[in-house]
Amino acid sequence: MTQPARVVTAEELFQYPDSKYYELVRGVPRVSEPPGGVHGVIAGRIMTRLGSHVERLGLGTVMVEAGYVLQRAPDTVRGPDVSFVSLARLPPERIPEQFIPGAPDLAVEVLSPSSRWSEVEEKLADYFTAGARLVWVVDPEERRVIVRYPDRPPKVVAAGESLDGEDVVPGFALAIAELFGSR
């Protein structure tokens, strides 16, 4: 009979010495593959446009690959590609050095060719269970964004349309054509 793997806490994960990128799912570390170039370009575009809007209006903080503790005992830590936390929830001066407790208000996941939908759905469920209000699943292959909500059906934003921050990031809009560019 094999012994179950030892459960790891968020604090232990933060201290991991190697340079791999991990998430923690119910106490079990998962190595994430490094994203590719297209992934990085798209995440960068979202970060730049969203960050500029949020900063200009003083709405909160936009981060890249920040870890969020979504569950305790056993711990789950997820790191969306881009995330937004409102000023009301977490003022910038109170952002911790380690992982952020709770879910971001907005999580952005950019799909990679190796992304598996079952894992994406698991991650979205973790975000929503912990209190996320909105998730954008960016699909570079299909050049679309699937907008997910905790309490209603998803919608697809594609060519000729704009991604909208809705009531989570008021006033934010990004044209799909601008997001995907001519890459």
C-alpha cells in the first residue's frame, strides 16, 4: 500500500527553492509549463491596457501571475496570468509579500496549446468558490474570449466585439482585434 503524498501548505509552497512555476491544488503541488511567446504577448497586452485603465481611475491593482490562496486545509493556490483586485477589497499598500488571501475580483487565463479543458474548468471552479466575480478565458487559437461568471451562463466575445470590464472593472473595454493584433 502506498503512502499518500504529504500535503503542502501555501506557506511551504512560497518557500520552494527551485525556479519552477507551481500552483497548489488541495495541498498537492502542480508544476505548470512555462507559457509560450503568443501567450506572453497576449497576457502583456491585457496587463498593459487593464493596468493603465485601473491605475488612471484608481480602481485597485492589476498583477501578473500573482498567487492567490483560494482554499485552506488543504490549501489551494492559483496564479492567473493576469488578475485584478479592487481597491475596496485590498488597497495596494496592503498587498502581501507572499500569496494573496482570497480570489481576485477578475482572473484572466490565457490558454496555451497544451491547456486541457478539464484543468481550466477546475481552476475556474476554484476561483468562483473563493469569490471571484469574473473570469476571462482567452483563446488565442480561436481568437476569442470566453467570459465566465459565478452565477450565469458564459458569453463569447469574438471578432468585431470588445471585451468589457462590466461592473468589476467599470469603464474598461478592449477590442478583440486589438487584443489579438496581427500576430
